[in-house]
Amino acid sequence: MALSVREYRARIKSTESMKKITRAMELIAASRIIKAQQRAQSAAPYARELTRAVSAVATYSNVDHPLTREPENPQRVAMLIVTSDRGLAGAYSSSVLKEAERLAEKLRGEGKHIDTYLCGRKGEAYFRFRGRPVVRAWTGFSDQPSYEAALEVGTTLIDAFLDEEGEHAVDEVHVVYTRFRSMLLQEPTAVRLLPLEVVEGEERPASDEVLPLYEFEPSAEAVLDNLLPQYVQSRIFFAFLQAAASELAARQKAMKSATDNADELIKKYTRIANQARQAGITQEISEIVGGVNALADAQAGSE
Amino acid sequence: MAEHLHVELVAADRTVWSGEAEMVIARTTEGDVGVLRGHAPLLSVLTDAVVEISTADDGVVVAAVDGGFLSVANDRVSVLSQRALLPEEIDVDQARVELEEARGLIGASDEAERRLRRAEARIRAVERAS
């Protein structure tokens, strides 16, 4: 209760303006998240058709492609970590990074060397601050990923994977991103992207509906050659879209609790300020009353 | 058997066109291919070119695709491409500039040739539509 009423008023004011800011950010995140979900939905048909095509080829030809070949003794792995560009999203970036650390720990335990690739300024800052080497970092698209961005990242990773001898040649590629489960739940996930495993997500064809016997033009190998890189890129794009939706959801949640906290703080300060004001008034009154009494006593004494 | 082909033209980030059609003409690496009802299952690699869809209601949808795939099975046709543009989304002047630029670079790299083909495909798509 050391501060004057005026100082408490100033605090209330600044908390109020903070609340306005966090409230605005919350609303922005809420409106963007709908867009992000729509983007994820409109990207789904492409991924679905691509998966169908890949599984068609995989079913009717011997899949032996550099992208699916398991290296015998993986020594070096690449790890792509998808973080956000901006903060104020609660624990979003740090939980992805934590998951990445866990994966790195496990890979190191298996005696593998890790090349780190990053997306998002937060991850970049985290690694730079700790002075850890990063092979490449991409920034500037975390909340609105474009397919071009995914294409660039995908090409780089595929090149590193196919490269046999180079400085950054790797035998495996892992991706750590945040999966968007619902508005309330986003979980950091680590998946192995390359070498590709048997196609996932394809529902078993019903017994009467066998996958048709495709003709491949120019040849099954050529189709596969074209198909697999695009499949990989589409997986990366999917990871980006999920991460973007998760980031916005995390931001909305963080900003909502910030707004609630500001509300509480304002209430508390208002109460203290009122108390301080009341105390001031009480003191003034008691001073006046005291003064009047003293005067009355003095007069009574002189009479 | 369905009356028409069910066609889906999908780009990486959206469905560009989807509906019933009489015929689909696309350019694969082996040459032009036309798909009618009852076509044998086919999976084929496309080049950067124009895809033409004759819709069930006698219309024509043209789109410029940047490579991709054509997959046909059970009267379902999917045209997959990382990027597919409808004529109204194409900036013809920009495509012309691109065409000239790529012509100047031709022979230098495969990339230039690709750009040339892409630009040509776009201009052709617009011309076909108008």
C-alpha cells in the first residue's frame, strides 16, 4: 500500500491497453485459424490422389527406387524442425524443440550424426543462441505456408538424401512438426520421411474392389521416378499446413489466457486503488476532526 | 457403368475443377492422349502443357498444368499437378514476357526449356479459351 492512488491508476491504464492488444491478437489468430483449416482441407484431395497413385504403382510393380531403399547402416540423418516465425504462442515452439531434442538424443544414442534443417525464426534463434550448427534454415512462411516453400524444402532434403558422397549427404530424413488434433490439442510429432515406408494412410480396397491393373506410361519406373518426389513434397506441405494451424491455435489459446490474466490484474489493481483512495479520505477526515476538536478544546480552555 | 467420366483436376493446394465430363485430352511425355468413357486403367506422366476437358454439358474447360500425372481408373480421371491454372487466372502479358526471356536463354539449361514450355502452355490455354 506504499503507492499513491495516482500510480495505481497508471498501472490499471497500462494493463488495460495490454489487454486490448492481447484481445486483438486472440481474435486475429481465431480468424486465421479458420483459413488455415480451409487450406489444409483444400490440400487434401491432392494428397489423397497422390497416395492412391503411389499405392497403385507400389501394388503392381516392384518398388525399388532410391527413395524407398533402406540404407544398410545409416550413419547420418537429417532432421527438419518446423517452428514458428513469431512468438506469443505459448509453448508452441518450445514443445516442438523439446520433441526434436528427444529425437536427437535417441538418434545420437544409435550412433548417428545429425544434420539440422530448420523452419521458422524461433527455431533458428534457439540454435544460434546455443551455437549449434544448422545446415539450412528457411523463414518467413510459418503461419501461411505456400506450396513453393514446401517444394524448396523438399527438393533440398531429397537432394541430401540421394547424394551419396557430398558434405551433407544423409541416409535418413526425419521431420518434427506439430500435429493439429483439435483447437485444444496440438501435439508435437516426429516422423521419418525418408526412406519412404510402405505407403501409409491408404485404406485397404474392399475385396470386390481390387485396385485396377494400371498401364504405366512411359513405364512404371518413370512414373515412380516422378511420383515419389512429389509425394515427399506433398508430405512436407502437409506437415507445414498442420504446423501453421497448430501455431495459430496455440497463439489463440495463449492470448486468451493473457487477456484473462489482464482482466484479473485490472480487478486487483482497482480494488487496491479504491482501498488507497478510501484510506486517504479516512485520513483526511480524521485530520479535520482532530483539528476541529483541538480548536474546540483550546477555545473551551481559554473561556 | 457411369454415364460420364468423373474428372478431378487437382493442384497441390486446391481442387481446380471437378465434375462430369465426356472427354479429357492431355499431353503425356509419350504424346497426346484422349480419355473417353471405359478407358483402360492408366497412369501416365504429363508434360507442361494444356489439359482440355469436354464437360458433360457441352462446355470446355482448359487448364495449363506444370507437369504432373494423369490417372484413369473405373471412369474416374484425376489430373494431378503441382500447379494448374485456369485461363482466367493466367496473366497473358506476363507469360509472353516469360516466353521471350526463356527463348533468349534456350540451350543454356533444361530449366530454360521448361520455362519456355510452361509459358507456351499458358498462352495456349488462354488462346484456346477465348
